[in-house]
Amino acid sequence: MAGIELISSAFDDHAVLARRYAYEGENESPPLAWSGIPDEATELVLLCEDPDAPSGTFVHWVVVGIDPRSDGTEAGRVPPGGTELVNGFHERGWGGPHPPPGDEAHRYRFRLYALGEPCVLPESPSADQVHRAVDDRRLAVGTLEALYRR
């Protein structure tokens, strides 16, 4: 399976995410850029999840229907053509990092999936629902991880 290169001008892979992107900060989604999208892709799906959340994997951002000809998104913007779904805070769009006080740094895993056919998800999907929906359809995937601690 081909790989997508997923990067951000705001942080390096496995580096600390600035407070401005956190829920208690400006709660602005970070800028992302991507390349290596397969020509046969018909849709991109973006997921940001926290696998370290005390109650299980927490969804911070799900965007479906992203234009596969796009190459990224600016900070605080919806990726081109994308539709934001409801996150774990029960809000539509980006919900930045917000680990419990005193926890070690949590991992915030951004995954961009290139799909060969449309993905159907509920309005407020769990991380497992997103994974199940994209696993059999994905042509390529890219991963970028940030760390955050309050």
C-alpha cells in the first residue's frame, strides 16, 4: 500500500503541539500539508484521535469528502471540499487537545486516508467506526503525531 506524506508547519512528527491549537487555547486546527495521494483516490478522510484518553480513544477531528486533488489546509480551516463531523466534545469540527490535568503527555494522531470510494459515517463517529469504514477502502494512508500536556 502506498504511503501519504502528512506534515505540518506547526509541529514536527512526535513533537509538542503549541497551546494555541489546544482546546483551552485558541482551539484552532493546525495547518496540514500532504502529498503522495494516489491518482485513483476519489475522497480523502482526516481523523485526529487521542489513544491515551482515560475513557478510551477520543476523537478530536473527523473530516470526510476532502478533495483528493488538494494538498493541504491552513490553520483554522476546513480541508478543501471537506465536511466536518461531530467530535468527542459533541461539537462539529476541530476540538483541540485537552488531556486531564496531571496526565503525562497524550498522543494526538492525525491520519489522512485516500479512499477509492466514498466513506459513509454517522454524524458523530467513534474512532473505531472511522477505522472500520476506511480500512477496506483505503488506497493509502499518512500519519503525523503530536504530543500535548496541560
